[in-house]
Amino acid sequence: MEWLRELAGWMVGWAQTPAGPLALLALAAAEASFFPLPPDLLLLALDLLEPERGFVFAAICTVGSTLGGIAGYAAGRWGGRPLLTRVVSAPKILFIEQQFHRYDVWAIAIAGFTPIPYKLFTIAGGVFRLRFWRFVLTSALSRGARFFLVSATVFVFGAQAKRLIQDYFEAFTLGFVVLLVGGFFVVKWAARACAPPKLPPAT
């Protein structure tokens, strides 16, 4: 947990540099395929510094995340199931595959808007060969809805939201980390729940 908090501090530090928006683009892309922390942390820090540019930052974050999702999709498409098995366990793969069979691209939308690990679903989207343009559109809409909601909250509530978040920014950072870890536990628990029962040993 401590290394995640240190990594979060490194992410937020980019907001104090001229390269903040570029870092946001790169980290949003990385998070959708391999980076462990959500880009919301840097997005929120940038919004607090320049709330009038919040929707620009949200758009940058959406573009980066969508591009990262495409990279994850491509890795899954051409790396196939062997790549996915190197990232997650067999029960989790079964669970994710069941979600795609049940919800199709809505599984991407749910993962894109919630703390459920998005990268697992982008790679799996390629493995299970979701229709590419539907995948891209769903990714852009779900991720955009999430990031614009963050920026809109800071913009609408103005100084009040800025003061509240600044006073409790460390708590917000810890909250994102907890949600991230919780998302992995949700997938792990659901994977176990959906796994077929083990057969008793032959006698």
C-alpha cells in the first residue's frame, strides 16, 4: 500500500510542472493498459490549480485513456489468451469472459466508469474480439463521463470544492488507492463465485 501512495504522490507532482497536461495524457493512456493508478488523481490536482481549464483536462484524460484502451485491446487481440493468462488467473478470465457474453460492450462501460480495473477489460476485449469501433466508442463515452464528472464537480462547486479537496487531498488520494485495491478484490471475489465447482477426487 505504501508504494502505491508514493506513486500517487509522484503522479500528483506533475500538476506543478508545465508538462502536467502531457503527463495526464500519458498516464491516462498507461493506466488503461498497464499502469496501476487511475489518472483521476492528476486530473483532480490540475483541476484544483486551474478549474477554468477543467474540461480541457477532462478531454485530454479521455483521449489518453481511450488510446490506452486501444493499446490494451490490440495487445489482447494479437497476444491472445496466453497474454491474458500472464496478467490474471484462470478464474478471473472466466469471470470476465462471462461478463462479455452477458453484457457485450456494456462490460467495458461498467469497468470504464467504476473502480473495477479497466485494463483487465481492455485486454480481454481484444482477446474475446469485441467489435473494435463499438469498443472504442464505449470506452470514450464511459471514460469521458467519469473524467468530466470529476472536472465538473470542481468547476460547479468552485472555491468550496477546491477548499474541501485541498484540505483533505491526502484522504482523497488514499480513497482512490482503496477503491483501486477494492476493485481488484471485487473481480477476485466475483471470479471465485462464478468458477465451476471442483469435482471430488476419483476413488
